[in-house]
Amino acid sequence: MEAFFLLVFSLVLGLGGIALVAWLLASGQSTTFDGLFLTFVALVLSLVFLLNFYWTSRSQEFHQWLTNRGPREKESALENPEDSRNSKGGKPA
């Protein structure tokens, strides 16, 4: 689950940095020294987060989470219904 949140977080920040650069170029603020520095910083941070997105999406942990997230939880609840009842504090009859 944490691999999924890391993936989404990295994608949002990477695309946000690119959107900031596009806004700086469209508004003409990238022609000043401060604008150039902000553009450079936003591009570097976007590169870092998008590389992290790429790395996480290609990782074994993420693929394992994708393949095992749904059916395994349902199967374990169906195989041991008494365990799920006992874990909630109920007493078996």
C-alpha cells in the first residue's frame, strides 16, 4: 500500500513542477534571474520525482502489491471465518 502512495505522490509532485515551469514560461516570468532560478529548481525537482515514479512503478514491490492486493484478502477471510470473528472480540458458539 505504501508503494502505491509513494507512486501517486511522486507523480503529483513531478507533474506539479512541470506545470509550474509551464506557468512561468507562459506568464513571462522566466526571463528574470529569479524566474530562471525557479525554473531550474522546478525542473530538477520534477526530474527527481518523475525518476522516483518510474523507479517505483518498475519495482518488484509494486508489482507484487498489484497482483496480491484483492484476491488474497478475500480468500483468507473465506477460509477462516472463525478467525475473523475472534479477532473482533466475539466468542465462538
